[in-house]
Amino acid sequence: MRYVLQLGIVFIVVAVPASAADVTFDKDVLPILQKHCQMCHRPGEVAPMSLLTYEAARPWARAIRTAVLSQKMPPWPVEPQYDHGFSNAARLTERERDTLVAWADSGAVEGNESDKPAPVIFTDGWNLEPDLIVEMPADFHVPATGTIEYQYMLVKANFPEDVWVKAAEMRPGNSKVVHHGEVWVLPPGSKWMSDAEPGVSYPQTERPKIGEDQIDILGKFNPGLGAQTFEFGDSAKFIPKGSDLVFEIHYTAVGTPQIDRTKVGLVFAKGPHTTRYFTSYGPTAGNLVIPAGDHNAEVVSEVTATTDMKLVYAQPHMHLRGKDYEMRAIFPSGESQTLFKSKWDFNWQLGYVFTQPVDLPKGTRLIGISHFDNSSANRFNPDPTKEIRWGLQNWDEMSNCFIGLVFDAQVDPKKIFVRSGPSLLPTGPPGPTLAVLKEDATK
């Protein structure tokens, strides 16, 4: 694409194939939709329309054109200059983008059925073929209106033996009301949810997580996230014998009463394994304070690795005032490297899978640097006159990053980081420390 400036007017000229009039859905467009779009744009998924067939996609031809030209779709917020390679990158190539535009501009023709690629087969809606499906044992009734606290529901899985898992996918039972969620592994001896009744949903404030517990995220759901794989070398997720599961879900009211029963699908790996994939909280600013009206408040947090490990995955988490998130590594040698920097969109909380795992030697510091817009210029801001602190609801804020790590299977996950600042999992009022830090994060 190139821009031509003439007499103060900007004209957008799109470079399209010479045979633009010959671009058809069956031959040219459908393969692109299969590769980049259909995971979300199909019945039962989070996207508002299906793009599986010509009949379903044709009414949206002009909207597709607009979305790809603005690069709104497919969603991929990593800033190009800090995109060092992610295997799940969702960017269209220039040729793919031009093809979609040419199709819309030339009448959105269907073409010949003989040119169509074979349809992508989704197994009962899953993006993987699960060996085991664990479902919430009871429905959660979502009210028509109001604020709904994060909900926890215990499932007495009581795994009869140690289990290794190579992939997992959390699927909402009702995608209209499930904003995001996690399924946690609760190993024997965990204090969190120890007195919970299976199948009963508890508000998060009644059963706060206990930081010293060795809990791991088995599966996650966010719009656009899809299934997660845990195979890097010989790594896999580990579920100790006797473990249970906890479903944590953030529900959003949609104006009518709804019912949800979410599930998680697991693909087993043969064990044992010498390395373990563990999902941890990375840098977490549990004591953040964002001044009222500040359009670019900076929050910095850090953790220090106590063992050699590899970083294979990162997923920032913020709320409605979030602008961007950067993760920087300060290696024991003193070298500094920005691992990624991404814009923040509350509606698309994506994770990034590193094409090449990042070696984090013992002593490496991971720095999280986030920015927030608490001004009236932020159209999503619930109240620009309010000073904002850490909190569980959307009108509060968070600054943390889920990270996928691979390390020696004998290492205790509770001891992989030294954390700077207050508790990893704040459950009450924050302390007096101001986390809008102005210091140099690289010192």
C-alpha cells in the first residue's frame, strides 16, 4: 500500500494483482480465511459471524475489506519493531491483504466449486482432539445485568496417577457471557479451595488464591487464544496424582439471563519428562497506583529467575485503561533485550508463542513495563476522575503477564522467582508503595 498526498487530500492506492477481476472466493479467498480466520469465525465461537462458506462470507465482503486495510483483523497487537518471531503471529501478508481487497472491490465473486480447498475439519468444535474432557459439574447462572465477580468452581478430578499433558483447550459453554478464564491444577495439599464444595461457584473475594500454593494453569480461554501446546523439547504439563481442578471464569452480563457450563479438553503425553512446562505469573505490579486524569501512567514490576529456564510464552493482562505492555530481560551479563512490546486491547487478550524459546539463565531479571490511559480521552475509561489501584473488576486495574516457562522437572515451581514488591496475588487493599515508578528499569 502507498499513500499519495495531493492538495491536502490523502488518497489510498491499493496494489492489487493485475488480474484483480479474476479473484474469486473459492480459489483465492477461502484459503486465506481458513488459515487466518475460521478458528474464531465459525458457529459457536467468539466472532460475530461465520466465514466458513461463500454464502456466509459474501454479506461481509466490504467489512472484511475495511478490517484488513485498517489491520484490525486478524488481531495481532505486537508492535512490528519488537516482533522477534512468534509462531502464532496472525498478520496477513501484503499479498493476502491485497487479495481480500481485490475480491471485495471486484464484486465478491464466488468462482468455481472445483477450485475450493478441502474444508478444515474441527472436531466437535475443538481445535484439538482431546483424550479427556473435564466439564464443570454444575451450571453457572449468569444474571441479566450487574457486575459479576470472577467465579471459582472446584472439580474433584482426583487424578489416580501422575499425568503429563502436551496440549489443552478451555472452551466456554456459552461464549456470549464467558469473557475469559483459566483452569487451574490443584495438587494435593493445596490450601486454596480446600474447604470448597465441588460444583458450587464461589466469588473470587470469598476464596482468594494463596500465593504459596503450587498451582499451575492447565488451560486458558481468551477471545482468539485457541488451544495451547506444552511441547518444547520433551516438556509437558505435569498433573500430580490426586490433583483436582478449579475453573476460574470472568462472566459478563448481556441483558438476559444465561447459563454456562465450561469445559477443558486435554491431550496426554507419554511420560516421564525431564523438563516441565509451567505457567506462572511474570512481573506483577500488585501495588499499582494510577493518578486520575493521567493519559500515560507508567507501571514497572520485575521478577528474578532463581534457576535456568526457557521463556516460551507470554500473555499480558490489563483492564480498560491499558495502553501497551513491554517485557524486557536483563541478563546476568548486563545485556538488556526487549522480548516484545504490544498494544493492549481488552477485547482481544492474546498470548504470544516464541518461535525460538528465550534462554533465561539464573539471575535474569524480567521487567514488565505497562502504560495506562486514565484520562477522558480514553473512551473505555469508566471514570477519569478516579485514582485507580489494583483490583479484580474491570473498572480497577491490573498489570501482570502470564508466562510459559520450561525448566528442569525436579525444580520446585514455587521457588523459580524472587519477586520485587508486594504479594503476587493481592487480595486486600494495596500497601502504601507507589508503583508508578519513574526509575530506570534497566539499572
